[in-house]
Amino acid sequence: MTETPKVLNVFITGGDTSAGRVLTRELARRGHRVTATTTGSAGAAAIRAAGGLPAYPDMTRPADVRGLLQMARTDVLVHLAAAPLNDIPQYASPQAAAAVAALDATDELVIAAGQAGVKRVLLLSSAFIYGDTGGQPATENTPVRATSPLFKALIHAETAVLDGGIPGYVLRAGYLYGAHSAAARALAQALTLGQAVLAGRHPAAWLHEDDLTAALCRLIEQEGDADTATILNVADDAPASPDAFLDEFGTILGTGVPARFPGLLEPLRATALQRTLLATSVQVSTAALKALGWAPQYPARAAGLERMLMLWRAEAAAEPPPVVLPERAIVTL
């Protein structure tokens, strides 16, 4: 007989990101109490709809964060504020700068967590922190290099968690896609309109949002901890270039293979972050996480993309039809 996991108080930073909303919904479904941070009313509404309690901390003020962690009686802190950095790389996330700032503040967050008696900390990091892996899958012991401000911010955040004295995990994730992804929706619109997209020819690690959520839930709920935090890679089993991802996306969407910007125009269309990511080839081994009992529900992207489109179609079908007034009710001045 399977034991029901005990109810936990989980505090999520970046609760209004796509990863945060999906995790909030799943944790609430499992019976846990979730408090999740947001920066506005729309995010708060999404968190409430997912079953969580929204919070509006000033993440630059440790006392403010510590007070909220204590009020929520937090057992587990999940730091997802950097999730927009794991968006599909052809999408220029408007939240990228805020995500980097959130990474820079991780050390203060971990200190506040320690003062509030938090028992476990999870940090969402990025597989691309390894830099170019030369076609070989990186393990958690593969060295990382601070070759850009973004990589420095990731290393700073990881170090804060790994050396913070609180048991937990650093998850180095592949690029995220799924029904709640703003990047996937924006790129679907671009493909539908026949717009050109940025090219990315180097293999990369990918991950469906549901598989990230499953990994996070397993690590949140598991009993027992080591004395320190541990690094784990999390990705599907089929590395592919960003070009191959969008080709597959376009085929399933029905728009066909998308056009690419001519090479001379690409530097003008891409942000510095996109240029860095699209030029990096990253593959990872997930053997360590699989040894803990996790396995991707979507080991390759076809089924994951089909699931995403199915949920979008169901969402569209559930929307109420527009109200059409009878002609005599239309008043003109």
C-alpha cells in the first residue's frame, strides 16, 4: 500500500512563471499548501486559480522574504524565478533581465531561508551552464565556466544553494516547452503567420514542463536528506537543435518548416542572450536523477508537443463565443 506523502508548506519564487504555475497546480492537487510569489494582479490570479496563495515580497529585502517564509511556515523553498532563462531560445523573454537579477539575489534568499527554518531548498538552474559539451553528454561533475554575465549569475546562484548549509537540490534543466509556456505560444503565433525565426543548429537539451514538475515534486516529497545540496541534470532523452525543435513544432502545428532569417540579419534580430544560447551545443546525462526514480513522461518531443496542442485546442473550445448583438440593439451616435 502506497503511503500518502505528508502535507508540506511549499514556498515558490517565480510563482507567476509558467514553471511556477504548473508546479503550484500539481502540488495543490497533491494536497500541499503552496505560497507563490508574483509581481502583479494577473500573476496573482493565475496562482489562485492554480490553488496557491500569492505573495508580493520585495526580493531585494531579506527581512521581507524571511518574514513571508516564516508566516507561510515554509518546509520547502523552490527558487524558480530564473525559469524564463530556460525558455525556447528563439524567443526573447521580456523577463530575462529580472531572472538574472533573481539569480544574483539567491545568496540573500538562502540566508533568509536558513533564518526561517526552511528544511529544503530547490533551485532551477540551466543545462547550458556547462557551455559547449562538444557533442558529449555532461554529467553533474563536468566543470562549468563563467564565460558570460549570465553564466556568472547561474554559478553565483548555484554556489549560494550548494554552500548554504540547507539540504536540497540544484536542477540543471533543458529548454522548457509545454502548454503554459509563453515562448511556445509566441512562436506558434509566429509560425502561423509565416514569420521567419532565428536559426540554431547546435544540439541542445529539452524538457516538457510536466516532466520538470514531476522531478520537482519527487524531490520535494522524498523523505530524508543529505547534509548538503546536490546537483542533478534534468532533460528528456532526445537532444535536438533549436532548428529541429521548431521544424517538429511546425510540422505538428500544421504550419510546416519555418523560414529562417538570413545570416546577415540574425545578429540584428537576436538579443545577446539568444546569440549566446543559439551558438552553444549542450547535451546532458540524467542518470543521477533517474536513479532516484524519475523518468520523463515525454522522452522525445513529438508526444509532448501533441499534448501541448491538445490542451491549447481544449482551452480554445472552452472559451465562450463572442456576444453578437441583434442589429436593432446597436446604437450609433
